[in-house]
Amino acid sequence: MSVWEGLPADRPVNTPLTWLYVPGDRPGVVVKALSAGADVVLVDLEDAVAPDRKAYARDATAELLADPSPGPSPVHVRINALDGPLAEADVRAVAGLPGLAGLRLPKTNGPAEVREVARWAAGAGGREGLALYPILESALGVERAYEIATATPAVRGLALGEADLRADLGVHDEAGLAWPRSRAVVAARAAGLAPPAQSVFADVRDLEGLAASCARGRALGFLGRAAIHPRQLPVIERAYLPTAEEVRAAQDIVRAAFTDGGALALPDGRFVDAAVVAGARRTLDLAERRQRV
């Protein structure tokens, strides 16, 4: 039975939990990744591609995205660093292609860079509102998180690039990233965006460690996670699916809101407003996935 039984049907759908990175210079691997079960496939033109393979990766990705439906999963492209010489060419090569669902913007340090990418995309024939996802990888980017999140309506989410951020901050353990992580979550919420997904977990063999890390991220307000290997996908999905108790609570909230409308207090005294109802709807949307895991 659907968790939405007896509740209004105007609910959010297909909330992403898993985002799978794959190198753009390995088109065969990209094709396999499209059927690996990720909610979004992230074709990488940046860190995963050697300097002498950048042009090939761009061309191969453009060839893939010329197909309006390259695979079961939507495709985003992580372009090269915004402060480098390749980013504009990357955007102009792929932004107008029908198979592209979004762009990931690495090393974003300010809102002007995001607006520049939006202009490049428009100049390349990209559809209006092509989704942009800035990645915060420096202290400056974290400080400007809200400005970046609100740079243009095309911004649909934020992400952290934690490897580079660790290096920039000079931190070597999880404690040093606690504030930047919370800052990204708060900035996304303040901008009206979906919660950010966690950064990648580098050890693809340590699935227990991945699950524990996802639990900590969920407690901080993240939703889902980027992966670098298909074996990480089910672990991430299980970690972020709601519990039975959370589903029941969400059903109560949506039912009360549907019955009474507007802001209201539940029988247990909790106050419910539009943001709480939206969160409850997202919980029920995610609960629909449990039968597939």
C-alpha cells in the first residue's frame, strides 16, 4: 500500500538521493553508470580527467548528450574549475544539448561566477533555467554560500567539495568541517533550495564507514550523497530513507494540513507551517522508494 493512501496527490516526486560521479573520458563507463541505479549521473570533466584527456572528455560527453534520452538517469556535467581556462568552453559545448539536465560548478567562490556560467549557457542555446549546482570548495565560497545560492533562479542546489576545502582550511579531521557543512545546509534552506547532498566518501570498500558517515550527515540536515562507485549507492539510499516512525509522523502532518489548510497545531501540540508540511511531503516521497531497496 502506498504511504500516500488517502492523502492529496500533489506531492513532490523523484527526490534525488544518489549522485554517481563517472569520468567523462571513459564513455563506456558512463554508459554503464547510466544504468547503475543512481538518481543522477555526474559526468566529470574536472578532477577525474587528466589534463591531456580534457578535450576528448568534453567531445565524448557532448556526443552522449546529443541524445535527448542518453539513459535511465538524468545527466549532469561537472565542468572544469570556474577560475581556469576550460570552464567556458565546457559550458558552451554541452549547455545546448538535449540530454543535459544540469551543470555542476566546481570551485565556486562568488555569485558573479554563477551568473557568468548562466550567461555562457544561454549563449550556447541552453534552455532557460538549466539547473546549476555550485560546489563550495574554499573558505571564501563557504563564506558566500547564501549569496551563491541566490545568484540566479537557475541555482537548484549547493554542494561541498570537501577534499579541496580540507586543504584550503588546513584541517585533517571531521571536526574541522562541522561548521562549513552546517553553513551549506543553512544557506540552502535560507535560499529555498533542497538540502545539499553529502560530499563523496573516498573509501569504496568501507561500506560500514560510509553508512556511519551518512548517518552523521543526515543528522546535520543533508539529503543524499554523491558516490564514486555503484556499490555505494544502496548504502546511501538505505541511510537516507525515512524510518517507519518518521513516515507515520509525516502522514499525520500532511493529513492535518490537507484537512485544515494553512498553519495549524497538531493534537500533540506541535505547530505546523508550510515548511514543515513540505518536509513531510518529501519524507513520504522518499518512503515510496523503500520497496526498491
